[in-house]
Amino acid sequence: MKNFLAKTLVVGLVSFLLIAPGRVRAAEDVHVFTLEKSIWAALENNWTLKSVKEGVSEAAAVKRQAFADFFPKFSSSYSYTRLDEEQTTDPISLGPITIPGTPLALEDNYQWRTSVSQPVFTGFALTSAYQLAKLGIDAAELEVAQEHMDLVLRVKEVYFSVLEADRAVEVAEKAVESLREHVKVARNFYDVGMIPVNDLLEAEVELSNAEYDLVRARNAAQVARALFNTVLARPIEMPVFLVDVGDFRPESEDLAEYIAVALEKRPAIELLNVNIARTEQNRRIARSDYYPDVSLQYDYIKEGDEASVHGSEVHEGNRWQAMGVLSWTFFEWGKTRYAVEEVDSVLRQLIQTLAALKDQVTFEVKQAYLQLLEAEENIPTTVKAVEQAEENLRVSRERYQAQVATSTEVLDAQTLLTRARTNYYRALYSHYLARARLERAIGRK
């Protein structure tokens, strides 16, 4: 079996380099990819992954915003107030003497205020908001890790898809070549009257069908290459040459080990745990309305009846004031309690979702593991089937040459061989794909 696999891979690679769509036109057009190189290129260039990575920068900015809320806030305002008339005290009459009223407010009033405000206690809302922002970075990084693994799986899928499509072209070309040889023999036999015309027509029809299958196989290979280029963020028409991944290796670890690793390492589970922690911080923020807010404030004020705010007969040129402020909204008809209940409901939903996700992860691991074992069992069977089909075709041709077998037997033998080769490559690349999906299911990069 090993000799067959080695011969098949060597012949396949050589044939692929000769017949793959988008042949080399010049040295600079050669783009040979291994699986590792394909993964690296996708991780460097894929637009979706780049977009997800920006989420980490976004979360870091949110964290810096939350941290800034711990520090004093500085503000400044400049205002102008126009009254309808000047306001004065009533005049005082002392016999023949009248003392005019004192100005209380002028028509033109200018004020420039500079303020500094420092929160002291916010019912733990500021600390909870900061912790929430820190958890946002963890969530963003886990989303990147999840997209990283998804992208690696997509690369492996398109990589194996191209390889399988190339092998399908190879099998179709071999079938066409074999049927052309058979048609030549059948035509010679017909020309000397050894077979009826129906045998010749049957062979020619089978050749036409094989040529049709070859066209479809080549087109499928082109489509697979276009998808490969799309995942790697390359121009869609760029040529693609892939190095085969070699022989398969049997599975060594057991299912229980894989499930344990998946439940510990899957980013989706870690992300849900982070979201639960974020919801707990949201609950603390909602409960902060049960407490009063305490802050310190300092104001420096300049006033006047002119824009230069240098004072006036009713305005001080400058003054300052410092305040300690305690504010407490202690009754809002249960609004805070309902807000806490809302967050509690979200928290319960996440906990239940986490339990469901663990069940789903366990199922995904088992499904991928069984698919891997199935592919492993199918490969030796399909290898043997190919060997038997090749021998069957050889014997059928010899019998046909000796005119002790019909053309139909040769055509049937060729069909069996084509099917056996197709099944072998399908089983081989299904094995690679099943392993890739198992690695994705357990959270392995």
C-alpha cells in the first residue's frame, strides 16, 4: 500500500504540474504553495481576520476611556446674558433728600467660568466600567483567536479541495487516454470485421462521456483555485500550484482526551465565560444607582459688564468656590431594581447558553473524530480496490485482444477503475479534511 501511495503522489504531482489550469508562462508566474505557506499567507492577508483584529484596538481604546473617568475633569465656559433692563434697589427718600437705588443687575452681563470636577464615589460604577472595558479586550482577543482557527480551517478546506480537484482531472485524463486506446483497438477490429458496429459505437460513446467528464473536472479545478485565491486575499486569476500533503497518519489519541482539550481550549467557551464576567460587571453598574454619588468641584469665575470680564459695580472681577456634592436619586418607582433584574436574566441566559455550547462542542469533537476514523478505515480499502480494478482492466484488455471478451467488459472495467481511483482520492482528502475539522473542534490552531 505504501508503494502505491508513493507512486500515486509522485505521478500525481508531476501530472499536476503539467496539466494544471493556468500553466506557467514565465518564471515569475510560478506560485507554489505548501499547506503551511498557504496558512501563513491567509493569516497575513485575509481581510476578515484583519477586520476582527481591529476589534482589539477598539477595545483597548474603550479601556483607556474608562480609565480616564477616574481623573478630574476640566471644563471652561463663557456666557453672555442680556437683561431687559437694569435692576436696582428702590430709592430711599429722606425728607428733601432722595438716595438713588443701588444697581443689582446690569443689562449686559459676561461670565467666564473654569471648573474642575473630581468623582469620589459613584456606587462602584467607575470601577465596574473599567473592569468591563478590560474584559472587552479579552473578548476581542478571543474573537481573533476564534477567527484565526476558522481561517486556518477554511484554508485547509480550499487547499484539499484544489488537490482533490487536480486528482479528479488526473483520473479523468487517464480514463480518456485509456478509452482512446480502446477505441483504436475497437476500430481496427471493426475494420477487419471482427466486431459489429455497435461495439465500436459503444466505445466511442464512452469516450465522449469521459471527455465530457474531463471538461467538468478541469472547470471544477479552476473554481477551486479561484476560491483558494479568495481565501488568501490574492487576485482571483493568479496561478496556483500546490504541494501534496503526503501519506496519512493514523489517529493515536482517544476521544475522551480530545473532548477534555476542547472544553478547556475552545475560544467560543472562553469567550462565553468572559461574557458572563462582563454581565456580572454590568450588574454592578446597574446596582450603582442604589448608592449616592459623591464628587468634589472647584470653580474659578470672572464676571463683568464687558467682554473682557474685568468686573463692574455689581460684579466681582474674579472669585472662586469649592463644593462637595452628594446626589442621590433614592426613588424612581423601582427602575433600578428592574434594571438589575434585566441583567440577572441576561446572566442566566448566558449560563444556560454555556451549558448548551459545551454539549455542542462535545458533539462536534465526536463527529469529527468518527469522520476521521471512517476515512482512515476507507483508505486501505480504496487502495486495494484500485489495485484490483487495475488488474481487472489489464485482464479484460488481454481477453478482448484475444477476442474472448466483449468491448462492454473492457468498458465496465475502465468504469470500475475510474470509480476506484476517485473513491481513493476522496477518502484520502476526506481524511485530511476530517483531521483539520477535528483540530478546529478541539480549539487547536
